[in-house]
Amino acid sequence: MRYYAIILLFIGLVSCQNKAPETNTKKHTTPYIKLLGIAQDAGYPQVGCEKACCQRVKENQALRRKVIAFGLIDPSSGERWLFEATPDFREQYNDLMSIEPKVDTLSGIFITHAHIGHYTGLMQLGREVMGAKNVPVFAMPKMRRFLYSNGPWRQLTALNNIKINRLAADSTIVLNENLSVTPLLVPHRDEFSETVGFLIKSKKKSLLFIPDINKWSTWNRDILELIRQVDYAFLDATFFKNGEIPGRDMSEIPHPFVEESMELFNQLSDAERSKVYFIHFNHTNPLLDSNSNAFTSVNKSGYSIGEEGFEVSL
């Protein structure tokens, strides 16, 4: 009997090892994206924050989250593109370039707009750091002018660290025989540049990426119809609800609250809701805490919450 129990214990241990949580590291044979960050421009925790939401990260650095960005990888060619150049550019670039098959050259960087979390990482390409050569940067007209006209960015162009390629609203850029990217103008606080989201298509699937936008009702497109048309939708979830930042007029930062988005998106079928991944979380957003009631409610409603390292095939 004693030997029988030992055998059962051994089988149980082997079984537990085999059933360890799966990591998202499967070998891809088609183009895919990898989330390299999920936080709002200032990252998580945010500088100067002494609130409980940030204190939990100080006590457990594993909870730290980088600023929103993702890599688009074509395993057949080794090509890869970075979407957004964030303050966490160093780690995100290294992560992207370490993916197999390894290559020496980044195929390009797509920028949504001129807010600090989305373009300031470009400085890492300059003479003080990488001294890169002609890295393609894809930008809209106002964004291009901003980079050409203001330091230190204009030094990147003068020294040919970057080569700025033109984007135009609703005009598709063909990356290779497998992939294309289309910029979509969205309403936002456009102090220095216009703001776009991106529609990425492969031969089989499509993905919508909108990290920053004002309320959905201010857009001249129907977000519900766009969600229906794509396979994945990675969407602005900066704040979970109104009043999240006490003492501040949140109308000055009019992102769609997650509560508002879910109320609108609940018109969708279960299958369509499953396409939605919330991203771009402010440090105050309870969706950064997987033990929060907000996190549970979003999952129960059929939506997903973006996480660093997540990969999805196109």
C-alpha cells in the first residue's frame, strides 16, 4: 500500500508539471503582434505617486508595467515593426529584437501622435545612444513637421538617425506581401500633431489599435462597426470611471471611461465582445490590479484586459 501511494504521488507530481500554466511563447508561422507595454504615457507606477495604487508596485516590482507599445513580427522574413516609441524604448526595443529569428535591423516605427508616451523614445536612436542609421519612422503630416522642426528630434533627421516616411489618413502602407497598415484619424488633444489609430491587416486577419481617443461619440466613425469588421480591437482604457482622479476636472482629459465603453459595447454579440482588449491604463485604473472588482467585472462581461507579453496571430 505504501509503494502504491508513492507511485500515485509521483504521477501527481508529473501531472502537475505537465499542467503548469501555459506561457504565450508558441512558435508562430504567420505574422503576429506582441504587447510590449500596456500603461498610459507615464507608466506604472507613475513618478511622484504615493497613492496605494503605486505603493503596491514599490512593494512588488513584478507589478511594474511599461508604456503602451507592441511589436509586429513577420516570422517568414524576420521583419519587425515597433508601434510607438515610448519612454520604455530601451527595454521594448531589446525585447522586440531578441525575438527569433533574430535580425540586426528594425524595419520601422509607427507613431500615433506627439504625446510623451508615444514618441519620446525616438531619442534613444540618436548619437548619444544607438547612433542608428536611417531607421524608418512612419508619421502623419503634422507629426512629421513637429519632428523636423523641434529639437532634439530634428537632430535625428539631420544626422540621418531616422528617416521619416509619410503617412496619410485612410491611405494604406504595404509593408510586405503579408502585411499592411492603415492610419485612421481620431479626435484627441492635438496640441502638437494629429492623432491616429492603426488598422493592421494580414492575409487572414485584422487588428485595430487605438491607444488614445476622446469619447467614442466624438468620432466620425462607428466603433461598433469597426469592432465587427476586425478580428482584434486594442482600445483606449485610460480610466475606468469618472472621478478616478479626485480634485481634477476629468473633462480636460476626455478619454472614454471603461464603464462607458462597456455600456456601448454591450450591444455587441458575445463573439464580438471577445475581440476587445483594453489597454493604455493610467496608474489609477483598477484594471492594473487583477484582484480588483473592476478586473473581474470586465472579464465577466466578455472583454479582455491587455497584458505585457501577450501575443496574437494575424
